[in-house]
Amino acid sequence: MKNIIIISLLFLGLTSCSSIDNKTIGNTLGAAAGGVIGAQFGAGTGKLFMTAIGVGVGALVGGEIADELSVDKVKKKCEELGFEENTSEFQNCVDTLE
């Protein structure tokens, strides 16, 4: 329970930083979640090793998920603005909004 409270406070603190991009937030959230999950396995130094593995894998997965979600949102917004996909105008829209 204590870990969940600490992680929640970390998330709230990160979301207030406007200069941090979605991938960084995804990496951080993934690392925190992976660390908590990894800490549930092993004993002694094995527990430490599993926590470290969880942090690393969680950071990679969280960053990729956040990056994918942000690209999808940008593409959807360009479609809503009336740009046709696979055109140079659509790509310019995506590049501008990213």
C-alpha cells in the first residue's frame, strides 16, 4: 500500500511538468509499475534482480505504449481536420502537431 501511494504521488508530480513529453512519462510510469511487479518475485538478491528487470522492461514497454498512443492521437486529429492520409499535407499536419 505504501508503494502505491508513493507511485501515485510520483505520477501526479510528473503530470504537472509541461516540458516533459509523453514518452518520458510513459517510461517513468512503466518503470515504476515494473519495479512494483518485479519486487513481488524472488528473495534476497534475487528479489533485487527481479525488481531491476521489472524496472527496465517496464520503462521500455511504458515508453513505447505512450509513444504509440500519442502518434495515434495526432493522426486522428489530422484526419478530423480534413487531411487525407498518405498525402504530403497529412504528413505536414502530423509533423506540425508532434
